Amino acid sequence: MSNYLFAFILLYAARTAPWRDLWHNQPQFSALIGLALWLSALWLFPVGVREGLKLHPIGATLCFLMFGWQIAALILSVILLVSLQHNGTNLIAIGNIGLLMVILPILVSKLVLRIFYRYGKPNYFAFVLWNGYFCGALSMLVVALVNGWIIMAYGSYSRFTMENVYFNYIPIICIAEFALTGAFISGFAAFLPDTIAHFNPDVYYAKKPPD
């Protein structure tokens, strides 16, 4: 069932993605290629001490803010597939893994962005701090906690092992996601604001920076 749901989401994303806008925005297209390669390296070499208890920065919030949820879901799904193939993981579980590692953090990021639109102040620093740094860490935290709960629910590892091995690494990986997402968003918003789909320099800058 999860495989069908994941496939349906990806098909809908492929059909509704703003491909024309992406193709005509060359800085954004170049950023997409660069970030895809960079994130692939992070996904291929996770950090962990035991099989099944490995963590790595996801980049879902970063991709969502940069390219919108459709392209973010598609590019992260391709990276996920490459990562699973590289690690020799059975693809029968790709639906479960995709919903957890790709769709869930994008949904969290979308919710946080909507909260910002409703209550946040429309300036550069508020956007970067809330949607870049805070949301990056929050989406990673949600994914890590849900993943840990699933592992314990299926009895793959004991509660003692999870608390002393897996959960101890969560703050570290959240800090990494916090720093990486925030740094990229702050840099792109400052120097290449047109590469961020959800950032409008006419709104978030009192004066647009000089060309």
C-alpha cells in the first residue's frame, strides 16, 4: 500500500511540477544540479554505529524552499533510490522509506512555511532563521524520532539500545541539518534570491540589493 501511495505522490509531483519555470531560471537549474550531487554524497555515506541505525542530513527543507515540494520530492526520491541501490537494500520497502525520508520532512517544511506566512515578519532574517535554520532542524528531528519509533515498534532493537545508541545521535544530526540548511538558504537568499522558489526579494527586502 505504501509503495502505491508513494508512487502516486511522485506521479502527481511530476505532472504538476513547474518545469518550464525551472528550465528558464538558469541559476536555479544550476543550483538544482549542484545540490543534487552534494546531497547524493551525504545520503551515500551515512553516520551510524549499527546496521539500520544510521543517520545523515536529508536536505528536504532545503530542496523544498529552493524548488517547491514537487521537484524536491522527485529529486530526493532519485537520491533515495541511488542510496538504496548502493547499500544493497531491498527495494520492496521503498514506499515506506520514501514516505518517511522524503514526503514527511517536506510536509513538515510546508507546514512551518505556512505558519511563517501567517505569523512571521516579512524580512530576510526572519525567513532565514525560521524556515532555514529552525525548520531544517525540526524536519530532521521529526524524521529521526518517527524512524526510531518504527524501529522499536518492530522490535529490531531493544529500547535500551535505541536510547543509548540511536537517540544519542539525534541532536548531532539535527545540528548538522540546522547548520547546513540555514547556511545554504541564507547564502542563496542574500546573493541569488531568484534561486529560492519560496523567497520573494521584493517582499523580504526593504530595498532590493543592488544588481
